[in-house]
Amino acid sequence: MLSLPVVEACSAAALVATAVGFLATRIRSPRSTGPVRVRARSPPARGTQALWIGGTFLALLWPVGVFIAPTYAYHWPPVPDGSDAWVVQLFGLALGVLGGILFARAARALGRQMTPAIQVREDHQLLQTGPYRYIRHPVYTAIITISLAQTLVFLSPPLALLTVLLFGLASYRARLEEALLGSPGVFGPTYASYMARTGRFLPRWRRSS
């Protein structure tokens, strides 16, 4: 198992990377020149929106807990682990880097269309470039990947439960988004064709007949 100072150093690097990535995304995203006009929306069940946003921030900012309350943020509650636990932790670090890159690319592709609300704006475009060429919900994939990575790095059962919760919420939200975007008043058959050649969270390697 990695020592606490090493984990704290990794946590500091992760927090800096998260802040830099967020600022870079905000700077590169085009600004809205007028009021947002919504064509259609599909609000999720009450409470799930706040649960999704709160869970996402908790997963992203978990490294802060290593500095505030390391006893609970790192390897708590203690579970049996072998002498090769550090291998799992290093894998988690690599997974976190991949998740961060995917999130940054997806956020950059979305631009001002990125919002936690499940809605379609007047000028909404169906993205089919970047990570959206292969998967329909790369932002959700990135968040789940980062949460799983944090679980492995911090050897945290609570984070494992949070990852399962986030996956369930992402699946629920993805179904709402797909029903909205595939409705006749939005993208209709175009979105159905897009769904046939892409995966929800992972690439569809086999072509649909």
C-alpha cells in the first residue's frame, strides 16, 4: 500500500489538474450571446439531479479529504489487502488520468451545450465528433471512470458505493436524454441512426446490422 505522503502528493496533483482542466474548459468554451431558449426538456425525478451533482463533486474532490481527514479518506474502513495493493493504486492513478482526459475532451466538444439539465436548446447540435463519435455520453463515462479511479487509489469502500450510485444515476439520466433527443420533435431518425452505431458509455465495437 502506498504511504500517506505519496497519496497526498498524488492528491495535490489531481486537485491541481482538476482546477486547470476546469479553467481551460471555461476559457475555451464559446460564450452565450443571448438568453438560452429551451425547445424541450425531460426533468429527472425529484432529488436525483441534486444527488447526481453532489455525488459528482464528492468523487472529484475526494482528494481534499486526504488533507482534512486522512483517517477516513484513505483506506477507511480498513479492509484486508495484499502486499501488492500498490499495483491496484497505480492502476487507479492511470485510470484517473484517462478519465480526466476524456472529461476535458467531452466538455470541450460540448462547449456551451454542457449543462446538468436534461434539455434541448433552440440551437442544439447533435455532436458526432471527438469522443461523441464512439460513445453517446462521454461525460458520464469520464465521471464514473474518475470515481472508480479514486476508489482504487484511496482503497475506499465508501467511494466504491458512490461509484455504484453514480453509475445507476448516469444510466437513468442517459435513458432520459436518449428518449428526448430521439423524439420526433428533436432529432428523431437521425438520433436513432446515431444510437445504432455508438455505445452508451463504451464504444460499440461491432457494427449494428
